[in-house]
Amino acid sequence: MNGAESLVHTLIGSGIDTCFANPGTSEMHFVAALDRIPGIKCVLGLQENVVTGMADGYFRIAEKPASTLLHCGPGLANGLGNLHNTRRARSGVVNIVGDQATFHRPYDAPLTADTESLSRSVSSWVRTSLSATDVGRDAAQAVQVAASPPGQVATLILPSDVSWEEGGLVGEALPKQISAAVDAMLIEEAAKILRGRDPTLILLSAGGVLSAGQQLAWDIAKETGADLMTDFAACRLSRGSGTLQLSRVPYNIDEACKSLSKYKHIILVSAKPPVGFFAYPGKPSKQYRSDVNLFTLSRPDQDACAALGALAMELDAKHAPVPQSNSKIKASGGHVSSTGLAQTLALLMPESSIVVDESVSYGHGFYQYTHSAPAHDWLHNVGGAIGEGIPMATGAALAAKGKRRVINLQADGSAMYSLQALWTQARERLPCTTIILSNRKYDILVGEYEKVGARPGPTAMSMLNLTDPNLNWVQLANGMGVEAEVASNLDELGNLLSNSFSQSAPFLIELLI
């Protein structure tokens, strides 16, 4: 058994069943082993940032890690943007990166790079396997780290000679790590804060924004009068019928500071203290008052739902039905607007849909008008590195095994970073509907100019403009094997959405906004 074969056997034995790949010469023995040994589904991405984005989306829905396969240091570098997003979303990934043969590295061949240093910027764990006998053991540890709560990027670097050498040993699957226990004293202290009835915000993240966590948080809020809110961007949020209509910490720094200014206490449930996405001249970095009491109920590596359950028990909080909206979703037609798009989507989306949101500037108001939709999951780009929407949607659809409709609200500028994922959707015949929000510019940056106090002229504005020539999204999608149409109003959008939702294949709509 060579090193590559021991790696595949170890991954399968440790529960890895999917590999998102863009391989090269150094990984051919690993690819051959994947071919010979059944048990891992291999999904090809046409660029490494597609590969890493798919792995992130897969983890968020499957709640278990997949592996990637990237080609040497430059291939890893191509995938760093979405590995950054993966790390920020706390998604687990076994990130396998090929490398030059150990004996070839001293000759400094063209693809030789400091792969370990590149890996450390986005990984919780990095290891280079140095012999065939090491690979299985290293792989088992990589899986254990990737699956450790809340999910981590574990990078295993695989020199080509380590793959082809004989002497491989299958690594024994290591025990799954469980979430760290919540300190009982913290539960008591949080209860004391809440019983004081001072203005208090419970800021929810991770398991706290899924259905069970929301219910517990609502019970606590009803008992104590505390407010509930979630991060601006959540890795996965339960929304729609039967869930809470949670407010987000606003993106705009002034709005965020205003919304948080009334609180004396902010209780963090697996959330970080809220800070601005960027710094601005004369604006604070922190979005909360300087005298606020920041209290951590649970860390990201702890079970947010368990922490909320213990707190509810400590408070003797009674079960309180989650409030439901009595308002019917209004059918929208005519001119395209952010509100109208959200209402149209809420009216038509199937039950248990997955919405992947990389709408950037256009989607800040979507929450208000989609809460009355059927129950669904909402996934954000948490790390802010644009170009994850289409790959994330692809990985989420694969995790759902094609049984859930995936709807990707996708800004046009960021879509161009990783549109190759459309090809994977077509190859895998995934039920993905991509709505390209086509304003033909990097609109968010137009607003950012004003916020930072810069004065753009014609040259600057030309760098924010996606015209001359216009992007032809129908042709781009068709070239990837995906059917596509243009919608210039909400009536056309509704018809195209209904048509898309009736099919099992991917579909793209360019919505002119």
C-alpha cells in the first residue's frame, strides 16, 4: 500500500465522504487512489477558490467536514480567499495540498513555495507528511481537528513522493471531540445580570441562531425583558415560518452604534463583540458603548444551545411560543426593488430552501420581507472576501444531496470571482437558482468612498464600473452548461423563479437592477 492509498482509506474510515478537488501533477497518485478505492465522492472545481468555497458550503449544511485537494502552493494561494471565509465561518475542512517531492524541493522548481506559511494564515492546524508511514496517522488527526467544535481548517501537505512510496499505514479514526462545557458560574452570573432588568442585549451566533437555540433565547427574553439580536453575518441562520424574526447588527457603523447605544450589558452567545467591518475617519471601531458590560456566556467552541438551555433553566424561564407573523406575503410586480425582490422570493421559495446571500449592498433589507416565507436556512459570506456565493451554493446543494432548493442571491461583481462554480452545478445537476443582481458596478464601493472621505474622479469611478463592455450573464452561464434568462421587472422574475423551482437542474437569472 502506498502513501496515497493509506490516505484515502484513512479519510473514509474517519468519516470523509466528499472531496472537492482541482488536482495537478503532484497529486496524481492521490487521484489514482481515489479512483481505485470506493467511498469518496469526487467533485471537480475549475478553480481553487471554487473548491474551497464548496467545502465551506458543504460543512454548513452537512455539519461534517469534506476534504479539498489543491495543487501545490500556488493552488493553495488561489483558494485562500474562500479559506479565509471558511475560517471566519468556523467551518471544518480537511484541506489537502499537494507539494513537490521532498528530494526535489532543494532544486527550487517553478511551483516550489512556502506552502506551510501560506497555510498557517487560514488554518488552525498544519502538517507536512514526510513519509508514507506518516500519512495515515496525520490524516486521522487532520479529520479530528477539522471536526472539532466549532469546525476548523486543518491543512495536510502531501509531497508527491510521500504519495507514491510504499509502506503506507491506515490511520485509526480518532475520537470525535465534543464541545467544551459551559462554566456553571457563568450561567449564574448571566442570570444575575438578566434579573437586574438593566437594558440588556443577548447577541446570538452559531447554534444560538438555529431553531432550537432561537426558542431557548426567546424563552429567556420573555422571562427577563432582554432583547435578542444576531451578528451582521451568520454562517447559518434558521429563518421563515416557525422561527424568530431576529434583527442583525447593522452594517453601517452609525446605525450599529445607535442600535446598541441603549444597552448596559451585552451577553455574547458564541458571538464576538460587534465591531465595524472597516475603520472610517472619525468613527469608532467598536459598535457598542465604552462603558458596556460585555459578558461571554459561551465561546465558539462551546455549545451555544446548551448554554442557552442551562440559562433558561437557571431563570426558570417558561416555554413561550415564538411569535408568528400574521401578515400575508404581498405579491410584487412591476419595477425591480430590493423590497419587491425579497417579497417575490418569500412568496415563491419552496419549503426547506437554502438561501446563500452574497447580495452585498443590495440585500441589507432582505430580512424584513422574507421572514414570512416557508422555513429555510440562510447562509452569509461571513469573512467578507467576495466570490464565495456561487461555490457556497454548490457545496450546500451537494451536502443536501440535491433534495433542497438552493437560491443564491448574488452580486454581479463578486460573481465574476468564481463563476466557474456554475460549471460544477451543471455537471452535478444541482437544484441551484442563481439570481445575479446586475447593477453593473461595485455599488458598495461607491458608498464606501463617501464614508472614508475620499473624493473620486472619473478614473476612480471607472474602476467601480462593470460596463463597456457589459457582462452578458446569459452567455456566461450557457457557456458553463447552465440555462439562463434575463429579468427586467418583478413579473418576469416571478415567472422565471417558478420555472426554475420546478426543475432539478441549475438555472441563472440576470435581474437588472
